[in-house]
Amino acid sequence: RPGQNHHPAGPSTPPSSPPTQSLSVQRQLYERDFPLYKQPVEVGHFSLDSERRFFNDARQLRYYVEPEKSCPNFDLRDGYRGRFVKRDDRVKEKLDHILRWILANRSKLQSKDTAASSSPCALGVDIVTWRGHLTKLLTTPYETREGWLLAVTRMGGTLYISEVETEAARRDRENRTERHEEMMYWGYKFEQYTCADDAQSLPDPGGVVNTNEAFCTVVQTRLAEHRLLFSGEVDCRDKDPKAPSPPANYIEMKTSLEISTPKQRSNFYRFKLLKWWAQSFLPGVPRIVAGFRDHDGVVVSVETYHISKISQLIKNETNCWKPTVCMNFCCEFLSFVKSVVTEDNPRVVHLFSWDPHRDVTYSIHSDSQYSFLPDCSDHAVVS
Ligand code: A3P
Ligand code: MG
Ligand code: MG
């Protein structure tokens, strides 16, 4: 079996043949028609408060307030020392918040087509994961720097996918420069300048930035034959009460260095817009509001990007990314995972591993440090 390779778009594997050992990430293999991606539907949401406690409601959802001037001069450094509570990123939450949401909202998932489905499973979905993990899959064919590790367990017929921090990522996290630490704050500070707690009030730039706080949407959709349930953090919503229903009223906030040279523009299109597009396209968030800042963290302009227009925007860029490659690769990875992870057992983890310029491979672990699902057999998720 070694050397066998999962061939994207090849003839379908007969059920009796052994699973293949690796998956190629080469872009040209994925340049074909855009796969079916159903309009994501919000099936619920949850909030994490200032102490990272879970609430099955929208208490942390904020409302976008458009800056008064096109050149707002927001100082993103303000409050870094003194009005900043940083989430402890050494704590690995795995899928815990999503599992908690599922336990509290099982009835909403008993979809009509579950009984009729050819592959019935307890939840009526094939894949449960974080949106951020799917974003990493979408961008993999274009990623040259950072690899990933994804732990996968099958339980009740559903595949749960949870990221594991790579050694390189841990080293980077433990060795961030003071400048980098501060710059990670700037994105959250921009949100504070532009988001209010309710539709009637104004942002409070004098308050504390606490990155434990989050509002997360839970969406259901389908990528080709894969029924997906995933959650992702949402920065804010349109405050107009007549705005469309979620996720169409959600807005993603971003910051980026101001663009002053053709080279910077090209890099922005080729690298940053790829990540921005993948993150928001997945949950059906239609708009990004971007604050462009200078080297001192002062926002000098604000621009809106419509996700549906990004593929047009990048078309004239040479060596640019293609949405279809991203989606076809993700789809093929999920098929690969399904063919490999056949044992239904919360104590077994298949660890899928990818490094730039390599194929995706995997290893198998029983009762290991990688297990991430509760293993009591009477657990409500499977029963
Ligand atoms: P920017 O998006 O302006 O960079 P998100 O944009 O996903 O809502 O995340 C909010 C902010 O968290 C980011 O703002 C950035 O400051 C910080 N952040 C998110 N992911 C990060 C990462 N992988 N590394 C460093 N900072 C990150
Ligand atoms: Mg966010
Ligand atoms: Mg954001």
C-alpha cells in the first residue's frame, strides 16, 4: 500500500479496496468546475463571554457602525497596555463549544432528509468542525509556509475534525516578538472602534478589549456529497432591522497595511484576499469591512469588499489563486478522510498531516493524547 495515492476526480474506488495512503495537493489536479456548495443556513449560534463561558444565545453579537469619515484616524495602539484582556491561547478548546451547542440544540438538527438519507447517522451530517479548520483546507493548495495537523474521529456516523497545534506553530506562538504580540491586538481594536453592543448605541473605544468574548454562528451546508455542520466567529451584523436574515446580515472586520505600491497590491490580492475570501465564503458572510492602517497602527482608510465580487477583482492578477481549486481540494480531502476513517469509535483518532510541498498523509492513534471526544458510550451526541 505505501505509495498509493488518492486520485482526485479519478474513477471511484470500489468499496472493497483498501484506502489510499496520501492525497496530493497540486493545484492543477483541482482545476475543474466549481463543486456544488449549497447556500449556508444558520441553524443556531452561541456566545462566549469575557471569561470564555458558553451561552446558548446571541448576547455577544455586535452591531456595525459605519465610521463617520472615510479617513477615520483610529489609533489601534490605544489601550494595548491597560485596557486589554487577552485570551489564553495555550488553552486548546478543541471542538468543546460546538459539542456543547450540539447537545443543547439536537432537535434543530433532526432534518427531514435524515431518515431518507442513504447514509443515516445520528446527527444527519457527515462533518462537524470549526470554520477556521475548513479555511485552512481551502487555502492549502496555495500555502507555502505553514503546515497543519487535523485530528479526525468518527462517532455515530459523523466525522469530527479538530485541529492539533503543530510543533512549528507552538514554537512561533511561544517566540512572538513584542511587536507581533501588539499587532495581534490591532485587529480587535479596530472592531471596538466600529462595533456597538446594540443597534441603538455607539462604539465605545474607551472600553476594554477582551478577546475571550465571541459570537459564533453555526451553519449547515453541503459541499458536493458532504453534509457539513460548522461554527465560526462572526465579528458583527448590519444594524438595519430590515437587513436580511443571518448569515446574510453578518460583516467580517479586517485590518491590513495600507497599499502604496503595485507590489503591495499584488501581494494583498494573491495572499491576503485568499484568506479573507475563504473565511467568509464558507459561512456565507457577504461583506468584509477592511481598515487600512499605517506602520504605527493608525487606520487611514476603510473599504468594503463584497465576497461575491472578489473572484472578479483578482482575475487580472498573474499567478493568482482560484476559488474552484480551493473548494475542489477541500471536497477531495473530505472524501479522502471518509474513505480512511471507517472505524466508528470516539477513542480512535486519525491524525492527518500536511506540510508545504508535500502530500497529505495520516497516522492512527488509539486512546492517545489526540483523543478529543467524550468517550462515554451513553453520551447524548451518539445515542
Ligand atoms: P485582523 O483580521 O484585522 O488581522 P478575525 O479577523 O478572524 O475576526 O480575527 C480578529 C483579529 O485576531 C485579527 O484581526 C488579528 O488581529 C487577530 N488574529 C486572528 N487570527 C490570527 C492569527 N492566526 N495570528 C495572529 N493574529 C490573529
Ligand atoms: Mg473575528
Ligand atoms: Mg475579523
